Amino acid sequence: MTPDTAPEPTPPRLLVLRALGLGDLLAGVPALRALRRAHPGHELVLAAPAELEPVAAATGAVDRLLPASAPGRGVPRALDWSGPSPDVAVDLHGNGPPSHRLLLALRPLKLLAFAHPDTPEIDGPPWYAEEHERDRWCRLLQHYGIDADPGDVRLTRPRTASPAPGAVVLHPGAGSPARCWPVERYAAVADRLRARGLRVVVTGGPDESDLVARLAKQAGLADTDVFGGGLPFGRLSALVADAHVVISGDTGIAHLAVAHATCSVTLFGPVAPSRWGPPAGPCHRALWYGPEGDPHGRRPDPALLRITPEDVLRAVDELPGVRHL
């Protein structure tokens, strides 16, 4: 074989497991970018749900997405990994043996993960349950000598045009009923904001069409202001990037607002903003009364129900650049 026909050398591969949702991926962006900087010559492969491929691409840190998911927030049973073992594997999914063993089964040359007594072969740092999600994964990497900045969350604005530039975006859905503020309260907020002359639109995921329709009906929104069924990520990202304010529960779109430096009001309960909230600053308001409860509950959490429409409107009024009529 002549030098001209020799195959290209295969780059080393770095596998990151974070098979969770949109908000989880966005909270992991600082860690992903730190890994990218620390391993510029590696192919960085992210094991995550297939529908998050455009989100992974938007981070600028991921070379390839390996489809992986499990019901709820579980650990995938297996990864469709082919070829040689990963040179480096990183567990950004959890702190327990299931995610550790999933990656150990691939025989990586090196595994970065939190310590756990049931996987004593891993020499990682301790897990702190109350730590903020962005800080947690950066601390993991720092333990292994990789510099990581929890504030490195910004995404570039997509080229896609916003379907409603300058609108207030309401997003009533969340990953569980416990984190869903009542529709009638969102409708009360919509009424007051529309009375100020603001355009109000509502968004929802693929499984939230009924929820979105109920809010739209109660708020009297036109069809052109309803974006149910799950917008493609490019359009959703553009909508959030050009929004006046995003109002939602503790869910992915709140993290997207942070990523685009769009003003937001996020309604917390049953999980505290100290663990999943926006960074400190004038552009974001996190409403929280506590105490913490069951994040997987089948009804809106009592802490969430303590938040009133007046609380939300007052928080909107505190944001910079918000129109007061």
C-alpha cells in the first residue's frame, strides 16, 4: 500500500453519557465544552436521545450523537457502541452503579465518574445531592484536572427566523405533573400581559398538545400564537432567543432562555432553584417558596401552588427592559 492510499488514522474517541432531556443537556454544556477543550484531537461522542441531535450540534462541543435513552430518567440498558473501546468515557448521567457499569462494560482506557461504594474501582470525587447541576459536572472534571466554567452556557442564536419575535413565551408543561403550574394561572398571567399590549404565545412538547390547547382556549389566544406539538429545535431556539420574556416551570425551555440570555421567570417546586435554577443576574427570576417535595408526583406540588399569578407578574416587572403600559 502506497502512502497516497494509506487509510486515515482513526482519532481517539471520547464517549460522554448523558441520556436525559433538553434541560439536562443544556445544564451539561459547560462540562461538554470543557471536555472539548481538554481533548481537541478526540472525536467527542455524546450518548443521548436521538431527538437532541440538533441541540448537541448547537453546543459546538459534540462531534457525533449516539442515540441512547431509557424511560423516565433511567439508565439505558446498553449502548450501540462499535469499534475499539473508548479512549475516555465520562459519566455525566448519574452517580450510581448502573451508569458506571454501562460505561465500564465498554472497557474504556479511562473512566471519569463520581465515586460510589459499589464501584470502588472508580477514584472519582464524592457526590453532593444538593449541588447545582451545572456546578456538579464541572467539579467532576476539575477533580480530574480539567478546567471547567459553570457559566459557559451560551448558545449562538440560530439562523432560523423566530415565529413570534418579541413575544412573551408561556410554556405550561414540564417533565412531571408535580412541576406543572395550573393552566388557569398561566391564563391569568396571559390576560394581564396582553392588556399591556404584549404578544403572548404558548409552546409545548410533542406530548403536551392538550395542555397547550387548554391554555390557548382559556387565554383566548389566536391559532397563530399557539405552538404545540413540539417545535423543531431550530424554531424553538429562535423563538426563545428573540422572546421578550420566557415564563415556565422548571423544565428545558427555562435552560434555553439562559442559553440565549433571554429574560425569564421560572416557577420552582418541588425542586429548589439552588439545584436547577438560572445563574444569578438581573435577567432571570426564580420563584420558590419551598419546601422540597416529590419531583415525580402526579399532582402539582404544594410548593409550586404557593406561587400566584401576582407573584409572576411582579417578577416580570422586575426584569430589565420589560414593557410597562
